[in-house]
Amino acid sequence: MKFRHVLFASVSMMLTVAVSAPSLAQMAMGTPGEADTPIDAATRSAVVESLAVAVQRHYVFADKGAALAKNLRQRAARSEYDRITSSRELADTLLSQMQAFTHDRHMRVHYRHTPWPRASEDSGPPPAEELARVAAQGRRSNYGFEKAQRLAGNVGYLDLRQFSGLPEAHATAIAAMNFLASSDAIIIDLRRNGGGDPNLLQTVLTYFVAPGDRLHINDFYLRDGDRTEQYWSAANVPGPRLNGKPLYVLISNLTGSCAEEFAYDVQTHELGTLYGATSGGAANPGGMFPLSDHLAAFIATGRAINPVTKTNWEGVGVKPDHAVPPGDALREAHVAALNRLMGTAGDEDYKAFLTRALDRAKATPSDPAEDFVRGPRRR
């Protein structure tokens, strides 16, 4: 039983999203503080076996998936799970064991107090109430678009917290990019972005590709069908392009998955400059597999292949061009943008405008360091 199509997991919960229908873009995740659910011996045993079957059949690295399945069954045979009576504790235990065995940050087990919709391999879309939950969550978060504004010196700033898989997110992205169109430089802040949907990434990134050009953004190899899917920039976008404007992307250790891909794409395709700290290191897309009413596993069923490097950032993260504490990244990128604009300014009034802006940018306080310390896991 699988929820379907190619989406990254999001490291914000720590990790969100899926590959295949109904995708986790159409599944609402659990929220912090939800009540725990007791688990009996029969359900616990079924969860472990369901997880073993799923990783053996679907993990992108078949040999490692078979070895992990064997390891889980051996642990069950040694009665390692027998003392666990909490669904949340079982999720944490299995998550820790999967990641320790595979070193793959997309391998997770999620707990949700509201039962997950049960799905079969050939099922249709999720129930209407599930879609309504997801739509409400997306709307309340503005589909990840936290802030779009002009900074001093006419530098555009976009604080993007996720790459939403909901259709409405594309209209929000277009509105944000058009708002930034008159800026002289752009800063995209992904320091708190855990990932999401590569289709929205394609929409946003296309604005930085010259009209008439088609950029081969990224590929995904998928074990299911032994196939590779390619992602290219779109032929057209509503509104003006932003290509040619200095682009700065902010990252941190909380930047994960699809957000890492955006930063990696910008870096490898030489579209802009990265400021901040090395990202989380989660590159393998996957799918959600229900294990019980309250537990579901995210299993990496594919791997990213960048067309420039022929590899990805799994386990190593995306390294910034300019390593600075994440809390200082916005100030440092803003100053860099203004200095770059100053270097090409020919008009004395414009230089004076930029000089005033530079003084303001240098005085910008750092974001609190605790904003970039990973807190308790969210499922």
C-alpha cells in the first residue's frame, strides 16, 4: 500500500512529503502535541513486518533494503520491540534504527493521532475530508510563502518555508515572483525550509532562467520501473523573468530535501551565490507507506542525479559559497548584494541611495541562533 508521486520529503518535520498517488502532498501530517495511541502486541508485530516488506520491495538501494528488512525481522525475533506499548515510541524507535542502518535522512516513520487513510496500490485520490485537511493546512501556511518584501537598496527578499505540492502554491509563487520583479537583486531565504515538491521548485527556478533557454534542472532515478524522470525549466512563466539580477540563496542545517535541491541547482548551474551553513543532506525522494492506523513510513524510492555533477548532496549536504553563521546569512547576503550593485552604479544619486542602504544593511541584527537548532522531531 503506497501513497504516490515524486515529491521530496521535507526535513521540517523533520521530513515531509512523497512519491506516488495519493501523495503526501495530499496527506496531512501529524502535529506537535498530539495525544499518543497505545499499541498492542499484534499491531506492533504487524507494523514491523509491514515496514520490513516495504523497505525490501521499495527502497531505492535494493541490497540495502533487503539487508534492512532482515535486520528489522531479527530485532523482532529477539523481542526487542516487545516492551513498547506506545505508537509514538515505536515510530521513534523504528525511525532511529532505519536511519542508523541506511544513513538516509529520508527514511522515517511518522505518527499521526488521526488515522491515516488506508490505501491500496491501485486506489484513487484520498478521501474528501483528507484533502480538506491538507488544503486547510496549506492555506494557513500560505503554501510556505512566509514573506516577500523589498529590503533597503531595492533588494528583493523571499522567505520560503516549504515547496508546497498543492496547486494553489503555484499561483502564490507567481504572485511572489512578480512582486520581486522590479528589485535590483534577489535574496531567497531557505534557512527554515525542509523541502517539498520539485514541481514548485521548477516554477520558482524558471524565473531565473533566460527567456528561450531550457535548463536541465535535475533528474530522479526511481526504482519502481527502473526509470529516470527529468526536470527542466518551464518554457514560459507569467510575468517578467528575474534572470540577470544578482541572486543570493540562504541555507542552514535545517534546509532539507527539495530546498537543498534548489540551492544545489542554483550553485551547480551558476545562477547565484549561497550564504549560510551546510544543509541537512537529504537527497532521495520517496513515498509514504501506511503501517497501521497511526503509523506510516516514508521510504526513499529514488535518488537525485544532478546533470552537472552526476551526483547529489545525500549525506553531505549542500555547502555554501560563503560559510557564515545561519543567523548572519541575511545580513551578509544583503551587504554583498548592495556592494555588487554599487560596483556597477554609474549615477551619483543611485550610489548615494545604495550607500544609505548599505549602512542600514550592516546594522541589521542577527537572527537568533536558536532559530537554527533542530528541536524535537515533529511527525
